[in-house]
Amino acid sequence: MYADRISQLPPYLFARIDELKAEARKRGVDLIDLSIGDPDIPTPRSIIDALYEAAKNPSTHRYPTYDGMLPFREAVAGWYARSKGVKLNPEDEVIALIGSKEGIAHIPFAFVNPGDYVLVPDPAYPVYFNATILAGGIPRTLPLLDENEFRPDLTAIEPEILKRSKILFLNYPNNPTTATADDDFFREVVDLAREYDIVVCHDNPYSEIVFDDTRAMSFLEVDGAIEIGLEFNSLSKTCNMTGWRIGFAVGASDLLAGLLKVKTNIDSGVFEAVQWAGIRALEIADEVARANTQIYKERRDVLCRGLEGAGFEFKPPAATFYVWVRVPGGYDSISFAEALLSRCGIVVTPGVGFGQHGEGFVRFALTEPVERIEEAVERIEEAFGKDEKAKGL
């Protein structure tokens, strides 16, 4: 009944987690949901007010432009100049997206022919892999290993694979591992992309959630990056707007033109009132991000102290609102996630859902109030704190 490409898709991880949560709630379980990266912090009031005022204007009720209003694109360019020192031409180096996921899912259709390779990190946000399959491409996974600071070893990719590769997906600060990347790594990426004519797609929605003097750079800060790559970003994490579905892609004008050609045949752009709200969000994004980071830092510290006390192995994250935790001895990622659910009423994401190299880990999301994080720590300590097997001893 379904097309072959659909049968090649693995079950979408987060949909399955939603099913498990619904089943547990039906049983009356008091769940502490640390599974999905969906901020619980409200969208700032001034952004909501901007939406309301714009929506009262009937001119916003008509079809928007495919690439986004010029004032929105100018606001994106202004934010990049202020926060990243990256100069962008809003006329042709910025387009609006219906959330960054939309752009990431569409980009392979612009550059990948059936049978072409796409380089996909593993573990990673599942859309990179799945979008490649939907476009008829072949994902070639790049292991992200602890010993390499969860960065791909670009020197280990065989030249024959590189010659057939059209896109390289990257994501730093990284979901799910929380790793960051520096300019030396990104320079290596630019050199590789130039040599093999590969389009670099850097997914950067966590750039503003950083701790302890960490700075998450834009890929486009590196010399030459804007000539061979695109960066995808979103207001979802920075300004607590996951449900608003507004993001943007920036970078090489010829590459954006390819993405835009796909979009004009698939969607009809972002509701203009939401774009006006997005302009306000970009005006206050730095302020909102600083406030959010303080909240997430408190939650991170509480969770990390509790996990450390219970004997779990992990590195405190320098960025993102996740904690990437090695599973205890005797478990794989799914069985440990199931144990946390059944024994503690805590929902986390099994690492294998992000790819085979995510096996052996689970991801905690810091998207519950600190009081619930504290309760989660108490439950974990009670269930696993004195369990030598849980400590991997």
C-alpha cells in the first residue's frame, strides 16, 4: 500500500515515546517527563502581544511570501550580525521556515538524487536520516564517539564515499550528546566540503543555551563557510516557541535558492503575524536566552548532583538543555529507559533512538520545573542509589 521509501523509515522515536507516556498516564502514573526537548518556560509576553497586534491586521491573513517577509529576514540578519558577527544579505541569504525541522526535511530534495550519499552523524536528530531516505538518498552514518568528543572523524571517511556525498549534516551544540565544536573543527569541515563539493547543513538551534562561559559559534563564522553551507536555526529553543513553528535558514544564496524552489512547491510560507512576532523575538532573543540559561543551569546542577550521587557516568553539559548519561551495567538504552519509567515514573529518551551509536546512553531533557527535577532525583536515588548493578560495579 505504501511507497517503498515509507517502509524504509524507522519508527519515529518521539511518536513512540508519546504512546508510552499516554499508556502510563492511563494507569495513573505520576510521570516526570524528561524525554522531549520541548521547553516548559512560557513564551515572553511581548512576543505574544506582537502576534496579537499583527493578527488584527487583515493584511496578514493572506498568503505570505515563500521566503518570508523582508522585515523578518532583516531581523534575522540583524541578530546574526549582533550575536555572531556574521554579515548576511537579507535579500537572498536568509529565508523563513515553518520551524527549522521543515527546512532540514526539505533540503535533501534540492540536492540529492536517488542513490546519492548523505553524511549523517550518529547519534543524531532523526530527521537528518529520515529526510535523506524520503528524498531517495542513502544515509552514510558518521559515528560520534565519546573518545572523539562526539565529533565525527572526518579523516576516516573513505574518498569513494565522499565523492558520492551531496550533503553533510552537522549539529553543534549537539543533540543528543550536548557536545560543542570549535573553529578548528569547522575549518576542517569547510576544507572537506570544498574538496568534494559537499553542501554543509549545520543545525544550530541550541546556540544560545550555553553554560559556564561556553560560547557556541555559528558555522558561518568560519572563513569560506558561507560559500559552501547553510545554517538552520529556530526560535523554538531560544525563545520558548516550539509550537509557533518559525525558524530560518541562512547562508549561500545559490543553496538557499534550491531550498526555496522546493518550498514553493510544497508549502505556502509562514503566517505573517507569526513572522511579526518572530521579529519581536529576535529583538529580545539575547535577553530571553540569558534568563532561560539561568533556569536550565539550576536544573542541570540539581540533576547532575543527583545522578552523580547515585553513581551514574556522564559529563555535565556545557550547552543544550540535555544530559547524556551512560546506562548502568546490565542494561541497554531501551531497557534502562523502561526501568526508569516502571520503577520511577520518569520518562527519558533511549539513546538508540538517535542511531546505533547512541546505544549505551539515555538522554534527560531539562524541561520540567526544578521542583520536579528534585523529585526525579529522589526517585532515582531511591530506586538505583544503592543498587551496585545500577552503578555498573
